[in-house]
Amino acid sequence: MIQVVLKGHKNIYDTRELTKLFVSEVEVLEDIADLSGEENFVISQLEKDALGNHQALAQGNIHGHTANYQVPVESPEEGLTPRERALAYDKYQREALRSTLFMVLRELTGKKPVWGIFTGIRPVKIVQNMLEASKNYQEIFEELTKEKYLKEEKAQLLIDIAKKERDLIYPLEQRAVNIYISIPFCPSRCYYCSFPSNDLHRKDREVQEYLTNLHKELEASIKILNQKNIKVNTLYVGGGTPSILNRQQFEDLFTLLKELQGYSRLQEITVEAGRPDTFSVEVLQCLKDQGVGRISLNPQTMNQETLVAIGRKHSPEEIHRAYEMIQKVGFDSVNMDLIVGLPGETAASLDHTLKEIEKLQPENLTVHTLAVKTNSYFKEHPELLTLGEEGVLSMLKKVEAFTEDQDYTPYYMYRQKNMLGNFENVGYSKRGKESLYNMKIMSEKETILGFGAGAVSKVVNLETDEVQRVPNIKGLGHYMDRIDEALEKKKEILERF
């Protein structure tokens, strides 16, 4: 346990998240005057010097080792409005506080986090904002490595992905949206999962009732989208495991979606099938007939003992059979998800998984580092997670070598809280097979409309770079009981266009 005391500021969230990169337990306190009885502490302070200029400083003591660091707070540029000046001051103060805290903790612990002071989940967005501020790639690389303290390979990863985004999803469109549809049902709940999914065997009678309400929400919004001539770029059906729906349910859903003006011109339609034990040629053919071009098949691992350990009810052989069905029907692109750091997995386990993936050659490969989510089984049983930071790092390096050898390149990435080793999730793609939806949702540069229980809409204002998060009701029963509330939220969003 380490205590971090704030003086002259209340930057609690940033302080806690940054400190957790170095120690597992942290307590953030405000303005504690006497720390004489404490052995392990850091003080994070914002103060004015003799000339009235703000400076950030940090000092600390851990196990008898002391360190201190301070930097001046940058001043906002001239010509800003009072509101812009206040926002700039707040930003520069937070950056200076993070920098001093990071340097002191790094010296006291000896740890060097590969993502430097970054704690957010969308670091590529930071690079895009730098580009929009007219910085070149070399300037960005130097700022990331020297001022944000990223490892060089992580800084280069961000720049490479930012370049991909510039090529594939720019120029940005203010009057365009992307649609996400939530099907929150699964055959069983995986032990790493905290998504609002529902065990199909307990909820199967509610599936049709849920779809009826989902159709209401979609129908009302489609009418407004058409009336206001708002362009829809991509469509993503996720979950849960959408492939639990039968052919008729999919046909009914897509009959409604085809009422969208320009449906035939959508840039991309994805269905996240996920579990191989839910696949059938009949359903896959139905999806292909509706214009679906991209399918996800998410094994997470190709090792039987691990599949059992994470609560999956299928085998590696079923994964191969499902992939054969996909190939038989024929889709433009197939994504497969893997998770690095699952309980009991070793370097040999990962080698086996990668050899099996090599046989299949999916167009997309999304590699997640295990995140220990708050409401997951693994959060309640941390003793199952024995792979340390170095073990996770060595596995991720294996993945990087594999993807390079197999001609995959990274095209989007994001991070999550409580990831093993504080690493990242990376989407890899064969050339020309990148998922536009994945890039758009992670870049937060184009509006996403989320439909269904637990779905989140993100409304983007390109002029201010502001993103408003508008969540739907999470619980299945609550969503259906309060469907009118969901309809009103969508109406309010779309009236702004």
C-alpha cells in the first residue's frame, strides 16, 4: 500500500490510475499535513512560485528511498477565449502533475511502464489530435518518448496506426454515423467476461421479446435518419453472441435495417458470431444474403484445457469446423479473437494456438491482453492468475513476431483498465481487410449510435473534439420495461444533426 497525498489540486482519478501502474494498492488523500508516521508515501503538489507561475512537484519515500521532481506548468497561448484559456490551463496542470508523479514513482520503484504516463484507453486518439495541431510524425515521436515517457516501440505503434486511420477513415464526416446493435445473449458466461450478457438457457423465452423492443428502437431512429438524410457508414451487430439468433430472427432484423437509405452502399457490415458452437451453414448463408461481409469467430485459445478453464463449452475441433462453414459460405473478411494471459497458459500453449491460427489464415486477428474485470469470475479468484508481467510480455512478443511473419499489420489498438502488465489490445489485418468500424469506434472521430440493452452511443462534435457518451439501460428486463426512454434518447441525439 502506498499513500498519495494531493496538495493544491484535486486530480484524484489521474493520480490513482497512474500510481496503479507502479503499485497494486494505492490510497489517495487530500491535504494531509503530517506524514511523519508514514513509511511509504508520495506528495503530489501544485503551487505558485515567487513570480506567480504555477509549478507541479512530487516527492516521496518508499522503503527508505526518497525522490523528488518538479516542472513548470505550461502557459496557454495568446488569443484564446476565457473558456478556452481555462480548459488549456486545466490540461497543462494535469499533464505537469502526471509527469512529476510518474518520474518520482519510476525512481522509487524502479519500474518503467511501457506506456509511460498514458492511462487512457485510446492513445491513438492523442496522436491524431497532435496531427490536427500540425505536428509532424517526428515531432510526435519525440514528444511521446521524451515527454510522455513511452517506450519507442509503443510510440511507433501509435504512429503507424494513426497513419492507417488517416488513409482509411479520413476525411471525417460530421453528418455521418455508425450503428452498433447489441444482442446480449450467450450460450454460457465466460469467466473473464463482465459484459451485460445473459445465459441463453435461462433467458431463451425472452429473446423474442427483446428483439421486439430492439426493433422499436431501431425503427424509430431509422425514420429520423432517413428524414434528415443522415449518412450511415458502417453497421456492427455485437453482443453477447449474436449468432444465437435463428435464421428467421436475423431475416426480420435485416429486413428492418434495409429500410435505411443507402443500405446497399454501407461501407461495412459485421456480425460478431463469436462462439463456434452457435454456427450453422443456414444462418451463415442468411447473413451473407443480407449483405454481411465481415464475420467474427472468437476462439480466444486453441487449447482444450484452457477453454474448459474459462467456461467455454466448445472444443478446438469445433472452431475448425466453424471456420470451414464460413469458408464454404464465403465472406469478405473473417476476424478471430485471441486472449494472452489466460490461466494456466504458457509459451507452449500460445505456440500451439498460433500454429492452429496459421492453418486458418483469417483476414483479421485481434489479440487481447487479459483484463481482470470488476464483475468477472477471475476478479473473484485472483489466485488463478499466475502469469507475471514478464510472462505476458514474452507472449506478446511471440504474437508480434507471428503477425509480422504472416503478413499481418496492426491497424487499431486500445487499452483497458486492470490489464495484465498494463499492456494493450491490438487488431491486426491482412492488407486491405481492415475493419472500418473498429477504427471508427476507437478513434472517437465519428458518431456511433448504440441500440439495445447495454449499448452506448457516442456523439462526436468535430469542431470542439467533444464526445458525449449516452448509454442505454443495461439490464435486459430494465431495457424492455423502459424502451420508451431509449427511444427518447435516440430522438434527442438525432435532432442535433
